[in-house]
Amino acid sequence: MKSFPATGEELIWIRPSQNERMYSLRSGSEEIGTLRWDSSSGSLARAATSAGEWTLKRVGYLQPRVSVRASGVSEDLAWFEPGVGGGGAVHLASGHLFRWSSNVWRAEWAWVNAAGKHGVKIHREFSARDRAGKVTVAAGVLPDRELPLLIILGWYLIILQTDDAALMPQG
């Protein structure tokens, strides 16, 4: 897998096959990350970039959260706590905290630092046939070593929310 690129490059999430619950993060024509669910239902997913491999899983019922762990490790590396309106915050074992926010139409999401600056933006483009997203990374806003994990987690949260909305009864 290609090394994770420097900030400023446009990254794109694509779904290579409609038959799999798997997404590929691309920089140009190169794959730099993957996000793959273990089954067609459920929340357990596995992610990989040149920076590492992780598992992501939604846990809890009354107070749900997303647990992120390095592959093969039983302690959380990060955990996401949802907030009102689909946002929330990620707590990293490094001690960093970043807010997850969206615009009113929920077409663009962002990881925001403590100063309120958008470090990673993900613009989703969901059609009936395809799910894709464009990722923009602002230089110097978020720690470089945590960017791969935040980009993976952001796309995971978007897919979970979209899947949950598809299960809601239409009235």
C-alpha cells in the first residue's frame, strides 16, 4: 500500500464493488487505505493504511460509542462519543480531542480542533448506485500522525449514519 500522502493532496473514497461492504481511499490512482466490514450487517470493520491497521466497532445501546483499536490490541486507541445532531467528539489515547461536525445538509463533515479550525473535511457524494467522498486535509491543523486514523474514522461514521438512515421507516 502506498504511503500516506502529505497534506494538500485530494483524497477520494470509492466503493470498488457494490457486492462488498468495502471502501478504498485513493490518492490519484494509488490506494492508500481501506475500510472493510466483516459482514453485510453489523458495525465491526477493519481499516488499513501504511500508518497502521485498526478495528472499528459501535458498542453500547443506551450510550453508544465507537471503539477504535489497533489490530490485535484489546485497549481502545480512540473512542468516538456521538453528540446531538449527528456530531460528536473523538477522544484519542494521545490525549487529543477533536470535534466531529457537519453542515446542515449533512453532505460535508469535518474534524475540528480545539481552536475551531477544520483539519479534515469529507464531502460525501451518495447516489443510488455509488458512495464516494472527497477528503480535504488542511495543513498544520491536526497532528500528521493522527490524520490516517481520523480520515478512516470519519468515513466509518458517515457510512454508519447512512446505513442507519436507510433502515429508518420512510413516512
